[in-house]
Amino acid sequence: MSSIKNHDFSQEKNAIVGGTLYLVATPIGNLADLSERAIKVLSEVDFIAAEDTRNSQKLLSVLGISKPMVSYFEHNKRERGEQIIERLQAGESCALVTDAGTPAVSDPGADLVVLCAERGVTVTSIPGCCAAITALTLSALPTGRFTFEGFLSTNKAERREHLADLKKEKRTMILHEAPHKLRTTLSDLADAFGGSRRIALCRELTKLNEQIERTTLDGAMEIYAAKEPRGEYVLVIEGASESTESGAFWQDMSIPTHVQYYVDTGMSEKDAIKAAAKDRGVHKNEVYSVVVEQKNAQK
């Protein structure tokens, strides 16, 4: 730490330059995660563009920073983007912040970056928190290749099409979801990918009550049938396996439906559970517990 304190930062990219848009990552829950460089930029730019000026004002107040702010969000981005560009082209500096995390990731800030690129305005990033990457590292799922899918559409047809496109996606998938939509999304994911697909449900990241639930889609539906979803979620979902790619007949089935398939062919329930477990590569007790849970829920 002492070597960092004694380091000469004068030759590094720390001076605030006019005509530059600074993308400043803000904490996703823990204020201690805000970097010294981010604080310096927020303190020294000419103005700040914020997704919600009220939320950002709370952060600035904690830091003791007072700066002119303008709102920049999905529904005013076209008009406000032009106004921000004009000020940047006139030589002012601007910090762009979102409510939490890295701006321009699943965020209207991406459009402002495009506009800057088209108009020859310099953009630089002050890296920091990103909920998607934080969740990925905590998921215990493969991290070498992944795809960030943001929020699923609320339009049913678009959502089905999106999930159909992802059915054979081999990379780990990352989604954001609001608590009041979580149960529906888990059900849709299980219908699209099969209930045995592994998932990590990450909530309250970096906060005191941080929680990571590592289970299957069937398991997640059981958990949230019994308790109310709370807080914003990042869902990290296992990519498709080779059996998915080859079109395993049971891939779109939930575990109870898979077992019932074998029962309908004449098997006893005990043998059907064994067969389904063999297909899925899991212990028969795991399949049995899901079947029992469903029976109890239907009583």
C-alpha cells in the first residue's frame, strides 16, 4: 500500500480534459467500492449526466461533491444526448453515471457513446463495479466464455423468440431480472432450457445481505414457490451441453414431466425416476425429491 501512496501519478491518465465524456462506474451496493479515480473525476468535471439525478445526488452528497447535473435516461436520450454533445464540443467535460454499476452496459449510455464516436468526441472509461461480472465470478459456472443478455423482453412473442435463440447457446448466460418478474422468468427459462439446467441466482451483490443461490432451474422454482423474491437479481445460467446440441428428447421437459414420460410408457414410478436421473446425469434422489415436492404442492 505504501508503494501505491508514493507512486507518481503525474504521467498517468488522471487529468480531467475538456471536451471528454467520462464513463464513471458507481457502486452496486457497497460505497467502499468507489475508486479514488472515480471520485476525482466526479469532483472535477464540469457537469454530470445521470440516469436518475435524485439517486446520483445522494451519492454525491455522501462524497461532499456539488456539481451541476442533467438527467439522461431512456425516454429523453435523443434530445438530451444532443444537448450533452453540444456542451462537450464547446469544451466542457462530463461524467456519465448510471444508478449503479457501469454506464453503457444494458443502458442508454451506449447510445451517447455512439453519438460521441460519430461526432469525434473523446470518450474514456473509469472502470469499476459491474453487476453482471460480479455475479459471473460468484456463480461457480464456467467463466471462460459467456454472453450478457440483459433483461428479457416483456413481450411474450419476443421473449419466446429470444429464449429459442439461446436454447443451444453453449456459453454461460447472464440475465438481469426484477423481483416481481422472477417467478415467471424462471418458469420460462425452465420451459426453454429444461429444468435440470444449472443456475446461480445472485441478489444484494456487495451488500451486507449478499446471497448466491446455486441450484437448477427446477430447484430455483421450488425455492421461490416457497418464498417471496426480494431485491434485484442477476441470473447466471449454464450453457447448453452436448446432449442439448444433439437434441435430447427430454431437454425441454421439467423433471416431473420427464418422469411422467417414462411412466406413460409403462414403467413404474421408481424405474421412471431412475431412467430420468440417468438421462440427466444426476443422482436418482435429486429427481425423486423434485417429484415429491411437486406432489406435495398439488395437495
